[in-house]
Amino acid sequence: MKLLIICIAMALFLCDFADAKLIGKSDSESENSNEYWCGTARLRKLEEERRALNDALQKFHEKSMG
């Protein structure tokens, strides 16, 4: 069960990361464009969500272990 949760979280993170990379071109080409900043903000939000999932998983693991 724990492994399944980890796999799903990682798959969602990697898919969204790949989408964000496709939105923005390269840092030098799109540094001032809206696409670059939207991609950066999206990555930041995804990182926060990943941390929250990891925290919840850690609490679940601690609770189930004892």
C-alpha cells in the first residue's frame, strides 16, 4: 500500500514536471515570458504538494509502525 502511494505520487510529479518543461522553452529564450514564470510557479506548487504527500506518508508510516 505504501509503495503504491509512493509510486502514484512520483508518477504525478514526473508527469507534471515534464509538462512544465514542455511549456517553457529554455531559460535564456523565455526568461521574461509568461510561459517561463507559469512553469516555474507550477513547479514550486508541485514541490509543495510533493512535500505534503511525503509528510503524510511519513506520519502514516509512523502510525502504522507503532
